[in-house]
Amino acid sequence: MSYYVYDDTKCELGEGPMWHPLCNQLFWFDIMGMRLHTRVDDETLTWQFDEYVSAAGWVDENTLLMASETSLSTFDIETGETSFVCALEADNPVTRSNDGRADPQGGFWIGTMGKQAEDKAGSIHRYYRGSLRKLFGDITITNSICFSPDGKTAYFCDTATDQIMRVALNDDGWPHGKPEVFIANANNPDGSVVDAAGNLWNAQWGSYRVCCYSPEGEVLRYVDVGGMQSSCPAFGGADGTTLFVTTAQQNLPEADLEKSDDHGCVFAVDDVAKGQKEHRVIL
């Protein structure tokens, strides 16, 4: 399978790709650039913010729930207006939001991390029907938040540990029991997504690729992309079988930048697997 550049906007730290199933649009973030991007009719649209933004889930056709450095807010796609929902570690100037995704029960999981990747400064929270609750703490770089199709398992990682974890969920989507190691040596894991068959697709930072694991943790295949620092995958497209992958230029040595002009772009690979539809956030 061959990749192609879906969007050539250069992101310093591309993250948080999310295919909106009602709009049939891909949304993604440049965290360091404080920007949200999308494409409409082959045109790239960009919104600029005054603090870091990193992840979103869809609420309805025109509304996203968006995570920023200090809060969760609704974002109106039509007007570009934001409306405060709740604070997110707003009293901690060390941290910002990072990886996040909506869960099958209508909640939204969002990870935080230190702005300079300070050791164990981050946490994972869940917003569910009007309130935000901290789930896990002492995480250095929160990533890989995603969910099994049956809603019974959540995955996440601390990139600094090189492990991807999993934890069982109850009927309301809350963790029960302790997280356990799913992948012990994950080769610098960044963002992940789970397809309709339950396979986990993980972007391996620094490797120009995404790795696919079976529900049992077996490596099934690799999909190459044209950016060295692959950061997060998402399924979308007309039939949900296109894999979109954000990448980053952040901290790349000059020698690597000279090898390719595509670092920081969003890549796509068609007919990869059948993805899950991104779940709706219920406010």
C-alpha cells in the first residue's frame, strides 16, 4: 500500500486527527502552532487560537468538543466561536492537553502533559455527561487513547515508558480494575486508533510508520508514511477505510528535514481496514 499527502500544511506538531462522520471532514491540530485545520472541497481551512489546542470529539453536525491548554470548550464549525464547558488543569501552568478521543459511551478522554515533557506531570481525565474526572496520574507523555468496538476496553500509553496499556471498562465507560500492559516494547508509541475488527493502529514516533496490533497484541503489519515523526492515526473517508496519519516537524535535525519536504503533513493510505466511526460526545 502506498501513502500520499492528504494535506500539505506543515504542522510543527500535527495531532488529534478526527473524521467527523456527519460532515465527512477530517479535522486535525497543530498543537505548537495553536491551530485547528480541516479540508472542505480540497481547500484547507484553519482556525487560530491563543493557547495550545490538541484534540476534539464531535457533538453534532456543527459542534466539536475541543481540548485546549486550560479547558474543554465547544467549538462551532460554522462561526468559529468557542464556549467554555469546564476547566482542564487550568490552575497548573506546567501542563497542556495532548491526546484525546471520544469513547463508545459518549464520554471524552483527554490526556495532559508537561509543556516541556516534565516527568510524570500529566494525567488522563474523562469528561462524561457534565463533569470531568481524573482517571490516571503520574504520566509523562499521554498518548494512544482509544477504545475497543464493544466499549469494554480502553487503551492508553505513557510514551516515556515505551508501553501501551489497556484497562477494562464498566457499562458506563468507567475503568474498573487496574491497567495492564498490552504492548511491552512499543517502539516509541504515540497516538492510536482501533478499527472495527478490534485491531489497534499505533503511530510509532520517529519511524515513518504506523504499526497494527491484533487484540491479542500480535504485530499484524506496518503502514508507511512520508513523515518521520508519525504522531496519530484516524480512520475516515467515504467508507471508513482510509487511514489518515498526522506527523510533526518538531525538533527534527536539519539533516532529516533535508531528506523530505513532507514532514509535518497529513498522509493518507486508502483501503487499509474498516475503521470505527468516531463516537459522539454527549454533553
